[in-house]
Amino acid sequence: MKTFIHAKLISPSGIISPGFLKEDKGIIVDVGRMEELDQVIGEVVDCAGSYLSPGFIDIHNHGGGGCDYMDGNVNDILCPARVHLAHGTTSLFPTTLSSNDHDLYQTIDNFKAAQKVSDSMPNLLGLHLEGPYFNIAQKGAQDGKFLRNPSVEHYMNIIEYAEGTIKRWSLAPELPGALEMADRLSGMGILLAAGHTNATYEEMQKGFDHGITHVTHLYSGMSTITRKDGFRVLGAVESAFLIDGMTVELIADGMHLPPELLRLVLKCKNHTEICLCTDSMRGAGMKDGPSILGSLKNGQEVFIEDGIAIMPDRQSFAGSVATADRLVRVMVKDVGLDICEAVSMMSLNPARFLHYDSVKGSLEIGKDADLVVFDENIQVSAVFVGGKCQSF
């Protein structure tokens, strides 16, 4: 048992300060104000006025620390996960890029093995498959030679091989076969997301009706307003705003989306329908310089500079090098969002989108004691997974 004292608790109802939290066997058993603390049992963790937050949950993350989840070894899952753990991510969904089937299946094997490792690790809740069913006109940094239309045999073979580890899949809803895929997979509890898509409003609405309820990295790799015979046609961006219940994720590193654009999203979308994601590649936690997007074997050369990964021609970004604490910092310091709302976008909202909110995402009795301690500048000083202090 641990008792956290003198904390600024970031709770669903707002800041509790000074507050306390008790955990027992990895579960939160009590939360309240310091004056309500009647007895301290077990180890005491004095937060000394720092924030105590629910652990961050990253639902779109490709790597970090010089490793990509698709590099081919179990350590290439473990290394990035530990890098992000040090920045407050207590749960994550390793994300693939469009690739050949061999590399995808190998990544699935390595993920299954990595899930068995608990030492200095965040929770590996499941895989996010980003591709290969994308529109080549919006491929961005995805390798075009691996893009294809969905076929029942192809994706059902992947589903069977993954044995329940796939929790999310991004695809372009306008592709032939996409709606049938959505009908099949949404019933399995897999979060389906529109990404790298050239869909119109009508196609996005059809996708939503068939179970494609989330939008992958809003504004990046997707259609916006165009003109056809003089008439304006809405794209995926506008559809995300218009369709009630459609959730979105933001790469809130301050570069993919500048603060002004982030403020616009907050004006257009209910805050409970927004989460933050890093979309980080192997460069997260690394110095500027040459890098590789995707696996070392089949990836693409990119360059890291000034806090972003870019393609060699500098015409498009190639994923971020952000960590979860940076996203929260940008939303609070640059966008001006209330810290409780910013943290919810990095914890409770993604937990709810992936159906983990009954056990994760907020400081409530009965939920997992996945916790982060940080200061006014969102600098992380301690991370707890299941109540256990993590070393990094």
C-alpha cells in the first residue's frame, strides 16, 4: 500500500489541493483532501505540492529511443515503450506502418512477447494497425508500394493471427471493401479510424454509420474542402467537426498543428471527443540528425530537426518526435487549455475511446493506480504503473 500526500490531484471534478491518494495492490482505494486523511498505512510518497495525474495513454505511437516497433526484435518494442514511460505514458498502443505481411506478422509476434515483460514497462494494451488500406493520394509518409484495398481474406487472416491483440485499425473509408471491413471488425470491439483518406463528407458519414468512429491525426493525411464544378465539397476534416460522436486525435506537438489551429479544433469539437497522441517515430528522445521512418529494413530516410521529423524533400512531416508530457505542455502553455482538460485528453478520453475507462484514465476509486507526478511546467518526476514506482 502507498499513500500519496500533499499533491495537486487532477481529478474528474477538478484540482484537489492539497490532496491525498491511497493505492493498495495496484488499485486506487481512496482519494480526498489532506484534512480528510485519517490514517497513513504503508509507504508514504510526498508529492510536495506537485501535480498527481492519471497516467498518460498514447493510442498512436510508432517508437522512440532510436527504435521502431517494426524493426524486427522484441527489444524494439521494449526500448521505445520505456522511453515513453519516462515521460508519463503508462499505457500505449504500439502502431505499425503500411508494410509487407512478413514484417507485420513479425511485429505482432514481438508485441505478444513484449506483453509478457513487466519490468520498467508501461501497459501494452494492444496494437494499432495504421494501414495498409489507405488512399495513395493522401499517403503522406506511408510507403505507397504497400498500400492496397481491403480484402476479407487479407484482413481476417491478420485478425486471426493477432489473437485479439489488435485494438485499433486505421483505414480510408472510401476504398472498395472498407465498409464491409468496418461491419466485420467493429463488432469485434476494434476501434476503426479514418486515416490517410480522401473521403468526402458523404463517404465519411457512411463510414461512421458502419463503425468508423474515430479520425487518425486530424488534419494530417486527409482531405479538406475542394471545388467540383464550382461547388464546394467537404472533406474528412470538416466531416470530423460535423459528425456528432466522431472522435478525433491531435498531434499536439505545436508543429503538426500550431496552437492557433488547436484552438480552432477546441472551438469546433466537444472536448470529450478529443484525445492527444504523439504519433512518435524512432526519433522521440533522440538528438537531431538523420533517422529512419518505419523499420530499419524497409523504412524511409527522414531527418529530425527543431523538434520534428521531416521527409528529405521537406515537403511533409514524417511523424513526430514528441512525448506525452510535451503534448500536455503545449495544450496548457501554448494553447491555454485548463490543465484538467489537457490531462483528460491524454488519459480519460483515449481510455474511453478504446473502452478502458472502467479501469484506467482517471483518479477514481477502483481504477488502476497508473500515476504521474509532474510540476507546473509538466516536467515528469515520477511514474507509477499499477502502484509500482518505475525506474528509467
